[in-house]
Amino acid sequence: MICIRRNETDPHFNLAAEEYLLKHFGHDCFMLWQNEPSVIIGKHQNARAEVNFPFLNENRIPVIRRISGGGAVYHDRGNLNFSFISSGEKGKLVDFKRFTRPVIAFLQKLNIPAKHEGKNDIRAGGLKISGNAEHVYKNKVLHHGTLLYSTDLAVLSKALKPPDCIFEGRAIPSVRSSVANISDMLKNPPDVDVFREMLGEYLREHLRCSGEYYLETKDTKGIYALLREKYSRWQWNTGYSPEYRQKKSAPAQKGLISSTLSVKNGLIVEIEIEGGKHGSELQKFLNTILQGTRHDEDSISVILAGQNTALEKFGFAVKEIKAILI
């Protein structure tokens, strides 16, 4: 096992680095890393169903999809991430406890009552302090997990608040859990960077690491190429969401109005409208101007911005239509 040393905090780079190293690095390895504020969603999740996009947009917090399954998590500099990449026999690669065991042992040395619960959580006193996920590639597995150390839990709660509407589809929903920071469980908590070094030293000794590795020029070039092609692109981070239907209602001056959106590859396929005197005509009009549009606030707002007069003919204002679509 080799320890990879790196200090990048760009979440797009860090997720690209995991995939690049999984597919191109020739040794079993582990690394510790931190991200700037970001929301990381599972590969098979519907981005719009998991997060509070208005809050994230207002605070410039990106949403990035990872290659492993599982639920949505919030990262900031107070959250410490650990990644293991290990080779083995096909069919026997997925083993969550194998990788969480040394992390739990380290936490227990600090008198934190940590234990593995369920399929992929580490909890202490019934509160979640770590979520874990895995991805298999050929004869290798990537296991990565979070450690809530001194994360801003108020921002976490707002960022991961789901929207007030109904989603139907095959996306994997997050399991909402009560969370806690590890630093609040310590009498004299060190700084998160010191905690990172403590964990790194423990893992290097426990895993009997044979050496350390720093990313070379060829590595960073490959990672940035993957970042440009995948991790910085809307098509992966949002558009990759499984096909879904969104149902949403909102009050308007002319009474309650409801919509059902069918979305595929992140693009609006069909809109159904209920309510209002001219509901069927409004439905036809919205399908004409919005079919094929990205299901996100910016894209819909741009198109609706020039439709004030047309929408008034149906008895609705732009803001009332936006309220049932976004």
C-alpha cells in the first residue's frame, strides 16, 4: 500500500483524481483529501431531488457526481475524505468493513465510540460521522468515505434539503440521517489539518505503507483532461440523472396550478399542466417553448423571461410558472 500525498481542494479535481488513479495507477494506495464547499451526489441519483439548488446557486456551491453509488453528501474544509484503491479477486472486491475498520480503530483510540452500522455508515452515539461508497473497476475497487470533523452543519442541512415536490423514477434517494462532528466529541480537539496528519500517520503504520507518492506531471495532465471532459460538465453532474417525473403545485392569483415534468438526460421531454381556465392551452404553449430545455433554473428563466405577454394571456405571471417548473 502506497500513501499518495496531495493537497488540492478543488472538488472537480479531487473526484477526477480518484477515477484517474483507479484506472491508471499501478499500486494499491490510499489518500486523505479535503474539498472546498460542494455537494457530491451518487452516480445513480437525481441531482434535482437531492439538493437545495436555490441555496447552492446563491452561495456558489457546485454539485458534482461521483462514480460510486450511495447518497448525497456535503463537503467543506472541515470534512476529511479518505480513499482506498485496492486490487483483488473479482466478485470479492466489495467489502465496506475492510476499509472502515482501520478508520474506526483510529477513532476509538481517541475515545470516540465509533462503529460500523448498516451497510456503509460509521456512527458514534447513534449519530452519523461518516458515509462510505465503493466502485469496482475490473479487478480493482475504489472505497471512499467522509469524516465529519468540523463541518458547518447548518450549511450542510440547508444544502441537502430536498425541494418541495414529488419525484418519480429509478434514481437512488439519499437516506437522511442525524449527523455530528467528531471535533465536538473530543475534549481538546486539534485543528482539522492536525487531525488529518494524525489519521494519516496511523494509517501509514497500520497499513504498513511501502512508500509515498506525489502526483507527477503526467498524472495532473490526465486528471485535468478527465476534469474537462467529465467532472466540470453539466452532462455528467446533472444531465446523467436517471429519467424522472417531477410533480409540483403552487398557488397563483388564478388559483392552484400544478405541473408534471417528464425529464430525460436532464432535458424536459414533456410538460403536463393542471389548473387555470386555459390549462390545456398553457400546456401546449409551454411544451412548444421548453421541450428539449435543460431542467434547471437558469435555462428555464432565460426562455420564460421574454414570455410575459404570452403568459398573461393564459392568466399567469412568469414567476408563477417558474414556481411549478423549478
